[in-house]
Amino acid sequence: MASVELKQVRKAYGAFDVIHGVSLSIQDGEFIALVGPSGCGKSTLLRMIAGLEEITAGEIVIGNTVVNELTPRERNIAMVFQSYALYPHMTVAENMGFNLRLSGTPKAEIAERVNEAARMLDLLPLLDRKPANLSGGQRQRVAMGRAIVRNPAVFLFDEPLSNLDAKLRVQMRSEIKTLHQKVGTTSIYVTHDQIEAMTLADRIVVLNQGRVEQEGTPMELYRRPANLFVAAFIGSPAMNLLDGVADGEDGEAAARLSDGTSIKLDPRHKLKRGQPIKIGLRPEHLNPKQDGTKLSGRTLLIEPTGAQTHVVFDLAGQGVTAIVDGEYPVRYGAPFEAHIPADQVHVFDSQSGVAL
């Protein structure tokens, strides 16, 4: 196992910068998720750590060694791809032990390490099968097993679950989480799925156009997003964002929406009256059965999900999503009413997008 440190890492293709001086410290044994929309640079950053992509400037340190000039094999990392990259003519056992065989590891040790990884991943009954006779989830476990047997210093995951169906993704998330808890190897996981990042990672790094927007624990990013980009990206369904201006009287902080609706704010927000702001309301914090500012409007859409129902209602000319209990009575076109406590309302500067 090893720590990983990026020091002002930059990547450019000619005059076009893709990664803009990213610095990041990852502790030994930590599980980090790199998240962001397509094209934000997260896979490029992972490939630079792996040595599959040259860096333009900066340093990458694994353990106590600067690895800029080292080959992927010399970096002692193991990478799990979304495509599995299994050899079709080899059995599961042969696929898992292939890299060990290339490095001259004795047959007895290869068999021992393959069997141990197969036991961890519930692959023992499948060791004699070939990839064509495996399901997508089983193939992904074989790819993970191939990485485990090498005892790498760092695991790198490049969107490993994106080719799986929804049910299997949930199952494989649990397996990856369990694997990390058992092995404790430093892991860097790239995904565009913020739910994957929230459930798996000790810490999340949100990337946007090759820059780090914010890093922190899943709950830090959820509760205290640094800006509008992070606020909109973290959370499902996404945070509702509305235009408003700072308002309030007698020392009470408030925001006024375009239709005149006033929303009480936590006193920690130091705003100038009339200041243009963006108001952030998480759907799960809008509830008919709680105290706080009442917000109401005509019901535009009802999406039952079982235990919960997602309700979209009109507020200040915009569709706002709320989450209510699945048994709560809601009718299309009828008035809908929800409340939100002042300490659950997020406030951002309209110009810069920075949290206030």
C-alpha cells in the first residue's frame, strides 16, 4: 500500500489544456472518488497516475517515489477498466494469474494467490470457465481478482460499473466496498455517477473542466457545497436552484423570489439587502410535514418510486422537486404545499456561484 500525491499536475495537448495544475494528497489506504461530467478530465488524470498518459508538468508521487518517468509496471499499480479486458482464450484462473506468470512468480504461489482472491470474490466455482461463459458481473469480478493477486500499492478503477445494469451495479458497489474494507489498499475510483461516489468513497474530488471544484467527505460535499457546480452535481434528485434577492427585516435574513415568495434564511448568511443570489433547495428537505417556510404551487408531475414519491410543483415560474412519503396523497394539477427549515436553505452568489 502507498500514499499518492499530485503536485500541480498539468496536461496539455498542444495549446489546449486538459488538466490545469491539479494538486491532491491521498492517504495510504484511503478510497478516493474522482467525479465530474463527461470531458472534465477525470479519466485523463487517472491514466496519468497509471503511467498510461504522459504529464505535461508537475509531479506524481506514489509512496515516497516520484514516478513521472516510471513505466506503468514499475509504478506497482493495478487498473480495473470498464471493458474488463479479459483474454477470451484463457480460463478465469489463467486470466487472474497471467501478470504473475509474466513476472516469473512460481506456479505454487500463483495458485495460492489466485485461490485467495477467488475466495474473496466468490469465484472459486468459476475458475475453469472462460469469459464467454460468464455474466457481466462475473467478468467484472475476474477483472478485480486479476488486480488483487498482484498485491499492488494502489488500485485504479476507471468507471468499472458503467457497462452493468442497474441491479448489478448496486451489487458490485457492495462488493467493491467490501473488498476495500478487507484489503485496505489505496484506491482511486473514477465515475460520473455521484451515487457511486457517495456510497463508496472516503473522500470525493469533484472535477470540472480539468480543475478541482471541491474535495471532502461525501457528507461535507452534500451539506456544504462550495459553489453552484458542486451543489448541482452532488445529490439525487439534483438540488433545486432559484433566482432571488436578499431581503429581510428586523435582523432576520430572508430571500425574495421573483413571484414575491419570501424564504427565511439562516442568520449565518451575511447578505446585503437587494443582493442578487441563487437559492438552493434539496428535494429531500422540502416536506409537507415539518416546520419552516411554506412554499406552494400547482402540481406539475408525480413520480412514484415506491417508498417515496417525487413531486414537481410550480414555484416562481419554475418546476421545483420535492420528495414525500409514498403514501402521501398528491394529485396532478392540485395545489401542493411543502415547508423547508431556514438552516436547510443554501445560498450562492449569482455572479461567481460561490456559496455564501
